Amino acid sequence: MSLLRSLMTLFVCAASVFAQQHPVGTSGPEPSPLQGQGRWHYRASLPHARSEVAVAEVAGKVYVIGGYADGFVDQPLNEEYDPATNSWRGRAPMLRGLNHVGAVGFNGKVIASAVSSSRIIRR
């Protein structure tokens, strides 16, 4: 996994936790810099705060897929983050909702699957 993928995966997971703790339109405290280790910066919030998601990277964009959101389980949500523009956009939803989902970027596609699902859903 490339350094960019690792950093973006970490960023998106942290953004998901932050979004759950801070409702849309609010912001938390500016983080303190870590001595000698750079600084965290706030970026665009994940549009739908949720947990138990999959995260995958394709062509420099990060996808957050499925999970628990809006008080319901098995969400078909598919959202794309573009670090170049610091923006999110909704993408085609999955054919069915999934939680505790796994995903990987492969040959320019995002492939998602869940243990409870007997088939692989590709987007």
C-alpha cells in the first residue's frame, strides 16, 4: 500500500470519528502540533457521519462505503473524497446496504464485500 493510501485511509477514518462527535456546521478545537511530527489539519467533513465503513483508494480519490448511519444499519452509501479539491461527492449507491464491509481499489474499480453477504458487489 502506498504512503498516500495509508495516509488517506487514516485521514478518512479520523474524519468519520470527528464527524460523529461534531454535528455538521460545527468545529472542534484546533489540534495542537505534535513536536517534530507535523500538524493535523481539518478538512471537509464526511457528509454522512457513520461507523463500520469500508475505505478504499482509486486514482488518488478515497471512497467511504456502507456502514451504520442515520440510525439505521446496512447503508448503501458511497461517498468519494477528492484531496485535490478537499471536497466530497455522493457516488452511485451500492445495490444493497452493507455494514462491517471491506473494500479495496483494484484495476480502477472499488470492490466491496461483507462477511454477511454471499456475493461481491462491484462499483
